[in-house]
Amino acid sequence: MWLYLGALVALYHLVRWYRERQVVSQLRDKYVFITGCDSGFGNLLARQLDLRGLRVLAACLTETGAESLRAQTSDRLETVILDVTKSESIAAATQWVKERTGDRGLWGLVNNAGITVPSAPNEWLTKQDFMKTLDVNLLGVIEVTLSLLPLLRKARGRVVNVSSVAGRVSFFGGGYCISKYGIEAFSDSLSSIFFGASLSMLPALASRWDPGMKLLRKFSPKLTQDLSLVTNCMEHALISCHPRTRYSAGWDAKFIFIPLSYMPTFLMDYLMKWNPSRPAKAL
């Protein structure tokens, strides 16, 4: 019995490996719009996809970031200045994308732009502190997606939303965890109406964490510095013939934080408060 079960598991992974290695055709004719390309994941993904031959439309917050990215990429890559907290900026960027994609439509949208600060105990923060994060990480994602949805439908394209393990387990105060829980909900509701296209979610754990992420390091003291763990998942979601609905980047996410989110609340609370480095009480 165990032999047959092992064979079935091996066959499943073999079929899955074969399916996921298949890449869509005519990549050089496909346009991908990425937000937050000044640095980090967005910047690296823009360069990766440019090397792949895709037509990258990179949105940067600053002209300095845009110039730096253009200097590192081919002439195919184009940049636009975008502030995802401003409706007029999103409308202008949408028209810019429409002019470049024409009748082809938009193959991919990567909602990468995001911030982590301010993060602190909730009683230290104001409503404006929460709104600053939510405007970028959640409301900006929603407005950008809805603005570009007609172009994505035209190309039967794909949306990649960047969530976080903090969208499964709330580690600290402030708007960041709230925004990532919101991304999970928005993506689930969007997938039910996103006809003719596909949507992928990426709960990621990588090195772009601020000092407020101290609790994460309690469980994972050596967070990886390899941002390609995340961008490789993004790339696969955009170019694979059979993209996954959800990607988990890094062993920390797979074997610590996602399992932690399924634990009973009392046990999760205990683990979050537990500090192995705390000195023992004196007798």
C-alpha cells in the first residue's frame, strides 16, 4: 500500500513539475505593468522580465528611481511616475498604459508598491498613521487594479498581488498587517469576477523588513537576503502556462508562518509572546 501511495505522490509532483515548466508563447509581445519599481522587489522584477524579453512598463514614485532603472535595462522597458495614493496619478498612468498597449491589452499587472511604516503598538499611533499605510498597500492596489481591469480583460491577462505572512498572522501594530489582510480579502473577491484572466497571490517573507519586524526574527533569526525568491515567484505567475493561485516565497513562510496561522488562537498567542532569549528568573 505504501509503495502505491508513494508512487502516486511522485507522479503528482512529476506532472506538476512538467506543467509548471511550460511557458506562454510570444513573450516579446506581452506588456507587464509593475508598481513600486524604484527599489526592492519591483526593481529586480522589472530587470528580470526585461531580460526575458517582455515589454515592461515600470511605475516609479520618483524620477531618480526611473532614471536608475532605465540605465540598467534595455530600450524595451519604459517608465512612468506613479503615486498610488492619488487618483489623478493613477488615471494618468492608466492612459499612458493604454496608449502603449493599444489593441493588445495588458498581459500582466504586478501590485508591488508598498510601505511598512509607521509600525508600532497601536496606542502610539493616530488614525492618520493607519491611513498612510492603507492608502498605499490596500486602497492604492484596489484603485490601480480596477483602473487597469479593462486592459487586462482584453489580453486575458494576469494580476499578481503581493500579500505577506503578516496577512495571515498579525505580528505588530499599525496599518501594515491590516492592509495585508485586506489584500487577501480583495484578491479573493476579485478572483470571483475576474473572467477571462487569472490572479495569483504571493505571501512573501524576505529581507525588506523594518525594525518593527522584531517579532518575526524571534522565529526566524536569519531572514534571507535573496529577493529573487520572491521575484522568481512573480515571474512564474506571469509567464507560466499554468500559474499557481498562491505562491509562498521562502522556507520561513512555508514551514513557520503559514502553519502558525492555522494553530488555535491561544497557542499562537503564546508563541508570539514567548521569548527564548529572556533570562531565567532568579531563585
